[in-house]
Amino acid sequence: MANAARLGNRVDAGLLIGCVVLSLVAVVLKQEDREPIAGALRRTIVAPLVGLQRGAERWRTAWASREQQQAVLDSLSLRAVNAAALKGENDHLRKLLGLGSRLQWGFVPAEALHNTAPGSEDLVTTLTLTAGSIAGIKKFSPVVAPEGLVGTIQTADPTMSIAILYTNPDFRASAVAADGTTFGIVYPHPDGGGGSDAYLLELRGVPTRSILRPGTVIYTSGLGGTFPRGITIGTVVQELKTAEVWTRTYLVRPAVAPSHITSVLVLMPQRVTQGTGNVWGAAVNADSASRRIVAAGDSVGRQAAALEAQARAAVLDSVRRATADSVRRLLGAVPVAPPGSAPATPTTQTAPAVRDTSAARRPATPRRDSTRPDTARIRPT
């Protein structure tokens, strides 16, 4: 083993010395003589090293190209995410501008700053607004979005204000159904299990006689003086089973998602007093009007069906009478008289009646009076 190792070391040393000598000779030689020798070395002795060098260069080029492509893809992905975020923000701002144009006056725009980190699973219950009492915001001022109700102002500083959302345990709002006949109080849903269910609401205090169908829109009723009438709160999901006997409780899905709020409008007290009208695109009585339209359409449909049934019955009666008349004519019977006329008598000839004259020749017997007692039957005693 030792001899083999020493022999291998000697061979390596000899190859190294030979390569150094050849390289020196190649450097000293002229350009014309250098190229043939260098080419012969590359094709024979240095061929494996040249192959390794070329492979390393290809791998380096491929790696650099891959990094460049990955950088381009990352840039495109980032631009796509930013474009989607900008599009959503622009859409929200357009809706907010539309709401402002419909309100026309009595509101203060403000940017909403979330108190929780973006993407956090914590329940959003408050928002910090970039407008305060200097702009006219006061405590209990309603905070709204293009989709509907957001919350109310809890504290108002000169340049900043804190708003509590409908998810806050202290939130309450008087509500009314779309038909304008069913009232109740909106509370935060305490049993939210996280995710979208954590932002559900409860409509409590609804009379037992009032039944709300899933999908019924709930609005602020205007009672209490905090919220004007007609702000969209949400839609009914289902009825909740409670221990209450005289009232019902319904689960309501809000119209506004607090985690997506970036800008809001704060209504001024004068605007709350005078109301907002049909700003949110659906009047409170729109559902009632639609129900009346549907009922009128059903009534017209029933009348048309009744008329069609009467016409069909008249046609069948006429066909039946014509068929019966044809059958009777074929059998030689008398034609059927029109409806309402006296029935026709047969035209067969009968023999003249024989007059009995014997009764005239018999003497007439006096008629006994039923009221006079019959004395002939009384015997003397």
C-alpha cells in the first residue's frame, strides 16, 4: 500500500511538472506556434478539465438565468397583488364618492385605521378615524360606509376619534324590517366562533306574531335619535331558538365587513335629525311595495285562469249540446229546445175523449156539511 501511494504521488508530481513546463513553453512560443500546441493539449491532456469548465459555465449561466426569471416572476406577482389591492381600494373610494354625492351634505369623510394587524384573526371592534371634533364629529355620531352601517363614535379628540363597530359588546341599534312593520333591537352575536361568523348580529325583541323570512333586509328604524332611519344593517339568516315566549330572535348577517373598511363617512347631528332618505338605494318600504306588486300579479293571474276556465267550460258545454242535438236528429227525435224555453210536447195524434153523459142524468146528491153534526146517527134514549 505504501509503495502504491508513493508511486501515485510521483506520477502526480510528474504530471504537474510536465504541465508547468508545457505551459511555460506555450507562453514563450510565438502566437503562430502557440495555438497548435494549445489545441493539442485541450484535445488530449486538458480535455477533462475543459469539459468540467464548460459544464460549470453552463450551470452558472442557467443559475443566473433562473434567478433573473424568478425575480421577474416575483415582480409580476407583486404588481398583480398591488393592482388587485388598488382596484379594490378604488372601487371602495368610488362607492364612497357615490354615497357622498347622494348625501350631498351633513357628513365628514375619514380614513379608518385598524387597531389590529392586517390578516389577524382578532375580532375588530374599534376603528381609529383621522378626523375629530375640529371637523364637527361628536360623540354618538353614526359611522357609515357605502354598504351600510359601521358603528358609532365613542370618543372624539380634536384631530382623531375612536369608533366602536357593531361587533363591540356596547353596541345597540333600533332596527326595522324592510316592510316597515317589524321592529327590534340589534345586538352583537355573542356566540361567534371566529371567521365570518364572529361578525354576525342578533335582532331581538321581535313580536311573536311577526315572522321574518331569510333574506329580509334590516334597516335602522330612526328611533332613539342616534341613527337616522333607512341605513342598511344586514339581512336575516335564520331564527334563533331562545327561552323567550312573547318575542322572537333572528340571526342577521351584516352588510359591512369591518376588516375591509378603509374609509368611512361620519354623519353630522343635523343630518341625523333631518334623516338620510333613500340614500342606500332601497327604501324601507321597498319590500312591502314588491310584495304588493307580487300579490297584484297573483290576483291578475288567478282572474285570468278563472276566465280561461269559464271559456273552456262554455266551449265544452256548446260542443256537448251540439252533439246531443245531432244524435237526437239522427234518431228522429224532436230537436232540443233552446235553453230557457218550455219543453216541446210530442205531436202524436190521440183519439178524442168520450164524454160521459150518465153523470148528467143521475140526480145530484146533496153534499154533506162536515161541520154539521150527523143527527141520523144519534139514537133516542
